[in-house]
Amino acid sequence: MLLFYVLLGAAATVATALCSCFNGLEWLWTLPMLIGYSLGLIILHFFILFIISLFVDKSKDQASNNRFFRFITVYSMKMVLDLCNVHIKVEGLEMVPEGRWLLISNHRSAFDPFIQMWALRKHELAFISKPENQRIPIAGAFMHKCCYLCIDRDNPRNALRTILKAVDLIKRDVVCIGIYPEGTRNRNGGLLPFKNGALQIAQKAKVPIVSSVLYNPESISKNAFVPWKRTEVVFKILSVVDAQTAISEKSVDLGDRLRAEIETAWYELDKK
């Protein structure tokens, strides 16, 4: 989408130059005009999203996957990543099964869902996140329409309701669900302890678990304001636990095994 706006900006710049009959040094203004037109279109894009977000009622449960909002959300996320000069290397995508499943991953930055929703855009992924995220201007409304769920980790009863809502979304073939079993962002190496109760989503819905690892997304925010500095991020699918295996194992044992797998993969990537 960023390229689309740059191309529109280029077209507007050429049209302006031709209509104004630029000659000589006047052509030096084309680069500032291109930048101005492109930035103007990007700002207009997010202003329109802001206006749309004002009409979203986040107090109502989102029972269906709104394709319009999902398309806009996914491509707006990609535009933000492009503006931050992020290059995503995706590995193991061929392992992702058809149908619905539960994605688990380590959690390193606020950009993690952007990366994973873009990489897995064909699979219609929605995440379970903290309630504060749905209060973010623009983003909160669009996440809600994409079937994101909020979880109250301090209230077991409310947390169980969220898990059951996620199970229902999977069973009704609405979306795939993504979780970060660490429960919060980990700004250090390795992984935090897993909250294994979240794995019950796959066990109750009787679907596979897709295990994955993210490497280096925490550098995005550090490099975002350095235009010439590119951030290389790796998103790797590690394994798929079939539904029968997920059901037959205890959540604690399953969580410990998957955590060890993700942590080992992270350290291997860190050595490269």
C-alpha cells in the first residue's frame, strides 16, 4: 500500500509539472513535491481510518470476521512496517495447515502482530491481547472488527470467558487465533515462563497448534526514525502439533515442550 501511495504521488507530481510547464531549475521541485504528495496521501489514509473508527462500537462482541476491516487493517499494518523500513524473512510457511488452528509465539515488541498478521494474511489471524490495546485510537477499533479478543489475566473467570470465545470463533470457522503464552512482552533474551492455560483453546476447539518464533522485532522501534537503517526480522514456523496430540497431552507438559522448542530456536537465530 505504501508503494501504491508513492506511485500516486509520482503521478500527481508529473501531472503538476506538465500542467505548470516546468523548465530549467523548476524541475528541482519535483522531489519535494513527490515527498509532499506521498506523505499527504498517507496522512489522508490514516485520517479516513480515524473517521471510520469513530463508528465502531467496541462494547459489542464481534461474532464475524469483517473482510473490509481485515483488508484495511492488514495492509495498513504492512504500510507501517514499510515506513519503518522493515524486511520480514518468513520461514516454514509451507507447514501451516489448512483450516483453523492456534498460533503460539514468543513476544518481543508491539510490532509482533503486524508481522504475523501480514505473513499469515491468507489464514485470517486474530490475537488475544490485553484490554488496553483496544483503547488505542484507530487501531483498537480495527482490531475489534478483526475479532481480536481482550483477556483479563487478573480475573480467572473473565479469562475463561475469553478462552471460550476464542474456542467458539475457531469452531465456527471465523478466524484462527494467535496467543503469546508469555503473557507480556519480553525485552530480554530467551522466553518468560508460559501461561499454559491458553493452550486450552486448541484443546477445547480440537485444532492443531502452530508453534513459531520471532527474532529481532524489538529493533524496529529503535531503527524506525533512522531512514537509511533497515531492520531485518525473522518469523519462523517451527512445528505443528496435530489436534489429537494437543488433546492427549496435559497443558503443562505441552506448554513446557513448546516453550523449549521456541526458546531453542530463538537462541539458534541469535547465534547467526
